[in-house]
Amino acid sequence: MKLISPKPFEEKSFSDAEKAWLYIDEIYQSNTKFIRQHFKAMVDGKKQNGKVRAFYPKVEVKISSYKKSASSLPYGFLHSPGVYSITITATQLYKNYLIEQLGLVLKNHGGTIEVSQSNTPIPLHYAANTGNGSDAAGLNVAMRDLYDAPDLGNTDDEISNGTLIPGPDSARPLAAFTAPRIDYSLQRLNHYTATDPVHFQNFVIFTNYQFYIDEFCRLAKTYMKEGHKDYERFVEPGNVITHNSRHGGETVGSPLKKLPQMPAYHLVMGEKRGITMINIGVGPSNAKTATDHVAVLRPHAWLMLGHCAGLRNSQSLGDYVLGHAYMREDHVLDSDLPLSVPIPALAEVQVALEDAITEVTTLKGIDRKRIMRTGTVATVDNRNWELWNQKEVVRRLSQSRAIALDMESATIAANGFRFRIPYGTLLCVSDKPLHGELKLPGMASNFYKTQVNQHLKIGLKAMEILREQPAERIHSRKLRSFAETAFQ
């Protein structure tokens, strides 16, 4: 079949990151517009005599020296001589990120950045604003004959997993995700959270209970009403935006009649320094799904904030658990990250959480220890784990030194490790099944009312502490492998 493609862009060299981004953006905008225009013409009734194909932009860097970078950052440099490249998408969304990352490479290695058109086609589905699919519903055509579709056979996490082995004549990856992998996740984020990826902030809290979301919304709207000095607006599912009263306090958009699977809420701050909160529901599958997709936005940190079963008789309902190690029985990441790989606690996040607990509760030292324990969190994939053979499960939990059990924390921490995103866990003991302390309906309601507010404030304070730290402190070198990508 005849190919219908735009005139190819020539390769250009840049020693300035912002100018490089401008050319990357020009290629991306032009090629996605080309696809959109042909699609609209077809929907309007114009016959299409061939397959429409346009390509993602590509960035390439070459270095020939083993000279070490003097940078204190754990990213922004190339690990050994060779050619490195990556395809680029969503250039407006990633503008500041791309300029920063390309700028670091130039600063650390000198030389130039080569920008060109790749040989990776842009699928119709990802060519931005092509409609919701209903435009083509009545067309009696085989869409894959006329446009490129997502190639899921070549959309994977080999780069992040450290399993990609480039051929002798192939370029090494410059970033953790290719353009098609990013586009796939951007589409999924919109679907699962019902908010546009542009609203996501660089500090993300995951929770497994709606009570936390309700309290987050209450606090956020109070901030907007009272003219909070940092947060500019609050975004809810359906892209409903409430502006800070300092900017008029207007609310734009209508609330959704039905919430999505994993609703996301965003306290927006300049330079994406605000806080996003997502209700991922219960279970490791949801936890993996959410973090798989949020990871492409390259946040600076994420936390798990939720409820757990306390495993020690010395714990009380309402006590906090600061995860310091993880017993991984969630299984959803076993093929991506072997169980033999340890998931270390990150000191920067641990200290921020401890400091936040001190500030919010006003307790310190031995008094803080009475309401908080640090230790191993066991994450399982069976909600009815209490029905396992009690002698066997108690033995395994005791051998692991676990102090709490849930269904999400190890998954979120493991994916943070896998995707090089700083992670942490602060849970609240809501029951003690091994000791016969189960919540009765009335007890549960009272517990949630009295504890959720404080727990959430600790999580928010921890994020505020982290965002005031320099990038070289937050992004621990513990998360970097032998042959790492240059981009964060």
C-alpha cells in the first residue's frame, strides 16, 4: 500500500538545550498534526488512498571519553563512551523536563545534541486529540490498513528492568522510557484517573481508602478558600478546577457522576512542586498499574499512605508503621524485579516522614516511639490471608520480623526502586487479626474520623519537607544501576 508521509525533517545539531527542545517540538507538533488532518479528512468523507505515517522525533548524543562527570546528581551523565538515543513524545508536557535533562548532558559532557526524525511511527491513537474514537465508529474501513496502531510487541520496560541488551551497532538508551511506552501510559493515566496528565504533580501519595481522599479534598478546598500561599489550584476527576481565592476562587468544570477506577486529585503548585493523591483501591495489581503509569511522568517522590494489619501485640489501633523493609508476597512484579533484589529504605524519605510525625503529633524521642514502629511490612496478594494456615503464616511473618501487613506497600516501593523514583511507606494500624482485634462497624467509623486527618497531615508535611530538599539529596544513588540512563 502507498505510504502518505510528510516531508522528512533533517538532522540538526544543538549545543543549547532549549533550542534543541524547540526543534524536537517542531517535529512532534508537525507530524502529529499531519496525522490528525488526514484523519479528520477521512471522517469528513474524503477517500484516503494509502497509509498515513509520520514519525516521532529522536534525540541522540555521542561521547568518546571515559572522563567522569563532576556532577553531584545521580543522573545527567553518560556512563561510558558510545551513542545514546531515545524517541520523544508529548513535547509540551515534558518541556521543562527535557530542557533540564538535555542541559545536564551538555553541561557534563559538552559536544552537541543531535535531533532528527526517528523511524518509529506515531500511532493514530497517540497522535493527540484525534477524538474519542466515536468519530471513526461508523466508517467501514480497516483502520490498521490506513494508520499505524500501537505496537505493544515493542512497548515494554526492558530499559527500566535493566534487561535491554543493545546490539553491537545499536544505540544505548538515553532515557528510561521510549515515546510509545510514554504515550501508552499517558493514555492509561487519563483513563484510570479521569484527570489530564498535565495536572499531575511531582510529589505523589497513593492510598487504599476513600477516607483519605475525602479528607484531602476537604483540606484542599479549605486551602483554596483561605488563599494558601503555595498552592494555586485544586484539580478533581473530570478536570474540575478550583482556583485559589488569591486568583478569584472560581471553580471551572462539572464533577463526574461516576468516579473512575483510580481517581486522582491534585494540589497544584508552580513547577509541578505540588502534591497529587490517588486512590488506588485495594490490592497489588492496582498498585502496580498506577505506579507503572505515573512513573513516566518522572515524579520526585511517591508515598504509600494507608491502613494495615498490625502484627505485634504491643501495637495499638491507630499506631503508625514506618516501612523500613518489605516482605514481597504480592507477586505482580516477580517477572520484572526478582525476589532476590533487596528493596532498600531511603534515608532521605525515612527522615522526612519521621520529622513530619514529630511536627504533626508534637511527639519526639521515646514518646514518638510509643505511637510509631519502624520495621518490615509484609505485602500479600490474598485479601483473606487470615484464613491461611495460622501456624504457617505466623511462622513466616515472625521469621521476616514483620510488624505490619497490607496489599500495596511492597508493590509501590518495588516499582519505585525499579523506576528510580524515591519511595516511602507510612501506614496506620487499623486492626490486629492475629490478636483477635477486629474493628466492629461503630469502632471503624470512629477510628477513621479521629485518625485519618492526622495521618494525612503527616503525609502532606513529609512531601513538603522533601520538596524543599535539593534534587541531589532526594534522588538517592541507591536507585541507580551499573549502566544507567542519563535522564532522571
